[in-house]
Amino acid sequence: QVQLVESGGGLVQPGGSLRLSCVASSSIIIYDMAWYRQAPGKQRELVATVASNGRTNYADSVKGRFTISRDNAKNTVYVQMNSLNSEDTAVYYCNAQSQITSRAYWGQGTQVTISS
């Protein structure tokens, strides 16, 4: 199994940017990686994915503003978040799904708050 630790969250003004990082305890080569987020009282939603083969997908709400990337040599996945607005306020979670077992692993989450 793999352990995931997110970092980079914080308080940002509207229009600002943040980059979140997710560091895995072992190689992520066999994993499809994703970022999810959950705001209070709302369902957890998929934000962006980057598959093992490098293919990316984005939720419509973040398309054009967020960029997901992976650095397999560093066992790390990132999401660069630009043009942030209040709708982006949430706890952001890193997710890894094994291509071998299909088992999914989750990080502990990092809080992102957009406020003026």
C-alpha cells in the first residue's frame, strides 16, 4: 500500500494562486492519481486526474484554471490552482488508485480557504 500526505493549503485572496503537493511513501508509477475536494455540507467531488500514462482530465468547474501534474521520480503529484474564487474553498484530498489491484488510497486532506 501507499501513504499519501498533502501540503500547500492555506488562506488565499480571490484571484490568487496555490500549488498543492501530494507526496507518496513509495513509487506512484502503478497508480492513477487524482485530486478531490469537499466543502462543508457538500459531496466530495473529483477535481482533476492524471493517469499513470500521463493523461489528464478536469472537472468543468476548474478547467482552464487548475493544472494537475506528476513527478514520478519524486513520488509526487501536484495541482496548480490559479484564479481562485470562493467556490474553490474546500478540503483537498489526494487519491491514488492502483492499476494492479484497483485499490484506492487517500491522503489526510489540506484546507484551502479563499477569502478577502
